[in-house]
Amino acid sequence: AQTVTQSQPEMSVQEAETVTLSCTYDTSESNYYLFWYKQPPSRQMILVIRQEAYKQQNATENRFSVNFQKAAKSFSLKISDSQLGDTAMYFCALSTGNQFYFGTGTSLTVIP
Amino acid sequence: ETGVTQTPRHLVMGMTNKKSLKCEQHLGHNAMYWYKQSAKKPLELMFVYSLEERVENNSVPSRFSPECPNSSHLFLHLHTLQPEDSALYLCASSQAWGDPSYNEQFFGPGTRLTVL
């Protein structure tokens, strides 16, 4: 069975600082993708970043980057230079092709 | 309209009512999904349609009935719901189903459902 675990229900960070959100997963599949999604309050869920399991290089998208540790089955999200607009729920997700698995989310608050 | 749209955005219904949620995707995708989002729980994948055929039904009660008349539209018909069915219902689409490189989810804004 596939699982995705986010052990930090809530986090906060000062504006302009860096924060890391944790995610661990479990799968027996060799071909899978990992994602971080962002859901701002009362707004649409959008993709932040994606990582292909067969790529060793960590994905980056502007201020967002991941630390993908395949052997440890860890997939953390680092947000640099945090902005007020980063306040949201962040969901880690695993895709194995026939299913999509989400974690319970981390609520991030950026403090001015 | 762009992306994935959902109507209505908010719905309050009694346990004996019948209502429908509508989803439309404007991305040319071939797969569409219904998810249930409840507080403190992971998103629950309810139904998957690929090229208008249902390919996944994850043990969802029969009081939820999906319909996919074409690859752009998806409905969720609701009848005799329970208060515990109150949640945010999200629709999503992806390029394809079955290959993880093509099933990145694009979400709609959701319908906030309250069952009294």
C-alpha cells in the first residue's frame, strides 16, 4: 500500500525567512512522481513543484525547491524568502499512475 | 473560462434532497476526478474517469453517483446524504490516466457542501 505522511500539521515562518516542510512516503513502485500542492485559504489548489523519481537532481521552481532522498523515501519542500502570499495549506502527493495519494497537509503561516 | 471550473461553489442540502455538482475542464484533458476533502484528513479520491469511462471507484457509498457525459464534463449526483458527507468536493483533471508522467492533477475551486 502507498502512503504519504506529513508530520507537521502547522508551521509558521517570519517573512523573508526560509522554511522546510517535511514529507515521507512509501511505495513499492519504481515509476512514480512526487508533488507539492498549495491551497491558499478559500482558494484553488495549485501545483508548486514536481519531482520524477528516476531523476536524482532535486527540482526547483524559483523560491521553491525540494530535497528528494529516494532511499529514505523523503521529499521535503524548502521555501526561501517567504512571502505573505505563501500562507496556505501545503499537501505532499504521490502518483503511481493508477492512484494519487495525498498527505494530511501542513498549514503554513507567514508572519509579517 | 480557463482551467477547471465547478458549480455551485456552495451548497446546503437536507438529507432527503437530490442535488448535483458540476465540473468542467477547459484543458483538453482525458481524465477527470472527484475528491472529498475533510478537515484533518487526506484528500480522498472518490472516482476516476478516463476517456469518459469510469476506471476507479474507491469504495464510495451509492448515495454518490458520478456521471461523465464527455471528456470535458463531470457530474456528481447526490441523494439521501448524511451529515458526515459535509465536506469540500474537489474536481480535478489530468492529461491521461495510468501513467504517472501524465496524471498531474489540475484542480477546480471546489464545492463546499453542507448536509443538514
